[in-house]
Amino acid sequence: MIDLIVACFIGIGCGTLTGMVPGIHVNTAGAIMFASSAFLLEFISPEFLCVILVAMSITHALIEFVPSMLLGVPEEGTASSILPGHRMVLEGRSKEAIRIVSVGGFGAIIVVILMLPIFAIALPFLQSLSKPYTCIILSVGSIYMIYKLTNGVRSFLWSLVLFVISGILGWVMIQTPISSGLSLMCTFSGLFGISTILFSLNDGSFIPHQNQFYDLVIDKDTIKSIFAGGTAGAILGFLPGFGPAQGSIIAQGLCQTSDEGDDTKNFLLANSGLNTSDTLFSLFAIYLIGNPRSGIAVYMSYLISEFTLNHLLIFTFASLLAVSISLVICLKLGDSFSNLMQGVDYKKLSIIVILLMIIILYIFTIVYQGPILYLTLALITSTAMGLLPHYLGVSKSHLMGVLILPAIIIYIQMYI
């Protein structure tokens, strides 16, 4: 038991590192560990390595909100929350924002663990029932997402156009032999990262004095939003093709609150909860329906040939320990970075972050022997596309068509 706790702490350290480095996806670190598994398994057990992967993925899912909100650097799970979170930073409310996402992520893990018996009964049935209609579910969900986030015919039409053209970009990218991790890093850096920072520079944004006082009240709306995030993360377990960014739309529908002025808080609570709960539920899905829902879960399914109830209990304990410790780490790191950012030249900081994202992308391009010119063109294209919502006055969430539309096309092909 002690060795598994040690493995958990190793995973927490790795997850903190990957979560804080802009542009690094947890699946990339997982791939490195999995590629080294033949060597590592000579010294450690498969369970030890899997606990490291579980703790790393849970920690990364929570910690990645720190650079996403403070610097405007997105991952798949934080893309839809980057604008409201970054806006709070520009309002001097960074410490409040950090506490919101920390509580949301921690609470959603508790929700998923408590509801595991219900999921164990309902999920296999729902998964088999919905599988033939996945294409329809994705299409209806996409239309609902566009309708929910638009106001007026003009806004709806532009949102639809952005959804389609981003989907075309996503389809073009998956047709290439480039690794999915490298493709996602390139497109998300342009669509949600570099474009957002460039617009902030053009808009004359600056980092104001950060308020040292915050008042995070745990009321019924807070609990409802946390529950919505945890439930939405579980719903994604049987909706292939939908990721955290699309699940945030489900979470928004579930967390309609009585306080209209607190929408940003409740949205961030639900979205951070969705991100961590989706990570945990992807592991549960191996045991419940034999379907790993994430890169980390796939690696674990290869390392452990038969996923038993004992494994499920061990990984659940590791997840609970990881999210508890990473909650503290997230608060400490968030507060430290918040203090460091005060008085920093926002323009210089933004340029440094953009350069850092580009450098990291090219480093991984060289490591994975990707086509540099092609990825450069894709980065420029996705950045230009990411600027459009700002000038059209619509939500950037519609750019998640980059993932949804290819999934719809793939499922159409499967059933034709």
C-alpha cells in the first residue's frame, strides 16, 4: 500500500509539471511513460505505473487551469473557460478565479465517486442504446450548442460558419499522418491561445492590481454547479466525440442558477468540475463498459490485461488523494503567479507566452519528426480563424467544431 501512495505522489509531481507548462497535453507525458514501460516494468509493477498515470492525469486536469486563466494558454479541457477566467484576471479577480476552479474540480471528483454505483448500473445500458445514434446525438448537441450561445439570426449564422470551417480544419488535420497530440497542440494553440492573446494586445488590455480579498460562498447554486460538472463529465462517458469543451454546454444546461449575476462563477465551477470528472470517468469506463475514454486510459488498458474491481478501488483512492493534494497545489501556485503578475508589463508577458507556445510546438514537431512547413501553415490558419469570433462578436466555443465535425463525419461513414 505504501508503494502505491509513493506512486501517487510521483504522479502528482508529474501532473503539476505538465499542467504548468503551456501547450503540454497530459497524453504526451503519458505516451512517454508508456513508451518506456518495457524498461520501467523491470523495476515496478503495472499497478504502480498505472497509479502514477492516474494521479498525473487528475492533477494535470486541475492544475492546467492556472496557466490557462492567468496566461491565456488553452488545453482541450480549458478552451471554453479561458475567456471568462482570463477576463476575471483582467478584472483583478485572479485569486477568486483560482479558488472557483479548485473547488469545482475537487467537488466534481467527489460527485463522480459517490455516483459510481448508479453509473455501474445505468452506463452499460445507455451506452449500448445510444451507440447506433451517436451521429444524431453529436449533430443535435452541436446545433443546441450553437443556438444556446447565440443571440439573433446574424450571430447564429456566423457561429454556424465558424463551426463548419473549424470542422473542415480539424478534418484536414486528421487526414495527415501527423500524431493527434501534435495536431491538437498546433490547432488549439492557434484557435484559442495565440489568437486570444493577440486580440488582448490589440484591445489594449493590461494586468491590473489583483484583489487580495475574495469571498467564495458555498451555497446551493455552487453545489448545483459542482454537481452539474460531475454529471456532465460522466455523460461524456457514452458520447464519443464529445470532449470537455462540448460537455461544458451540457453542464451549463444543468447548472441554471437563480442568481443571474453569478453566471461566470457557476460556469467556471461546472467547467473545472467537468474537466476533472471526465478524466476520472474515462478510467471508470474501462471497468464499466470496457471502453477507455482517454489516452491515459488506453495506456492503462494495455498495461493491465484484466481490469478488476480491486483495480477500480485502487485507482479511485489514488484519484481522491491526487485531487486533494492538487487542490492545495493549485491554490498555492495560483496565488504565487497572481502576485508575480502584478506590475508585469502585459504586452511583454503576452509576447513571451506566444513565443514560448511556438517554441514548444516546434520542439515537439522536431521530436515527432512532423512536417514543419505544414504545421506552420496550420498554426497561421488556426490563429487567423481564432481571431474571427472576437471581431464577429460570437463565442469562441463554436470553434470546437474542429473536433465535433470530424467525429460526426466518421460516425456517418461507419453506418453508411
